[in-house]
Amino acid sequence: MSDSYPLLRLTVALLLMTLGGSAMYASVMVLEPVTREFATSRAVGSLLYATFMIGYGLGGVVMGRLADRVGILVPAAIGSLALPAGLVLAANAESIAEFCLALGLLCGFLGASFTFAPLVSDISHWFTARRGIAVGIVLCGSYVAGAIWPPVLQHFFDAQGWRATLSDLALLTFCTMLPLSAIL
């Protein structure tokens, strides 16, 4: 194995965490237009983020256990397919309940959940020297996502609406996350 392979994995993990974070920020950014379209209160609309985060947290445990048993590739493949599927279903939701289910179960529990604890754990096995820096770099993907996705998503929500934006985000994550996961 090449000495550069761990660095490649580190780069891929950083990118996957950044891409996986897109759905988390979308669940916050879409709050206003979704509550308006479904004629619901902001309190009910805030369930969007809550269901995503509950799914994300619980899914991290499940995906972490799966990664411990079979390696990171299987949870990464599942997540790379579930996240865009959830975005497509959310983009086509006809009720707030459908939207929350798509975000919580597919995007959070089965999708983005592999991008945090399982990726961090995986990358820690590839570095003996500078393990802390490697873990820190992977975790930066969450912060990079927070810097990139809100302004990008807001631009597209304003330009084309939330449904088209979530559909486009689904296409982007589908076309990038699965090939990146295959490198792991």
C-alpha cells in the first residue's frame, strides 16, 4: 500500500462529511418555505431539524456498529444512497409528516449518520502518527459544510424554490458520495 493512501482516505472522508452535512443544513434552511407551503407553524416546522438530528444521532450508533462489523464501505454505500433518496422524497413530500419522515429516516438515520462517528473511527485506524490531526481534519468537514451549504442553499432556494433545490442536492450527493465511498 502506498504511503499516500491514508491521505487519500483522509481527503475522501473530509469530502464525505462535507457532503453529508448538506442535508442537515438543508433541514434548517428549508424551514420557512416548507412551513409556509404546508401552512403549519414554525414550531411544527422545527420538527424538520429535530427529526433529522434524532435520526442522525441514532443512526450514528447503528452505522458505527455496522462499520465495526463489516468495515466502512457498507455503511458508506448505504448512506450514499439513502441520503439522496431522502432528499428526493422530501422534495416531493405532500405533507409535513412525509417531509419529516424523509429527512429523519432516510437523510438522518440511514444517510448522513455514517459521515460522523463511523468516518472518524475509520480514519483513526489509518494514522498512527498525527492521529489527532487526522481526526480533526475529518471533523472539519462538518464545519466546512456549515460554511458552504447555508449560502449555497439559500441562493438556490431563492432562485428556484425549495423542491427543485432539494432535487438538485439529491443529484449532487448521489453523483459524488457513492463514487467517493468506493475509494474507502
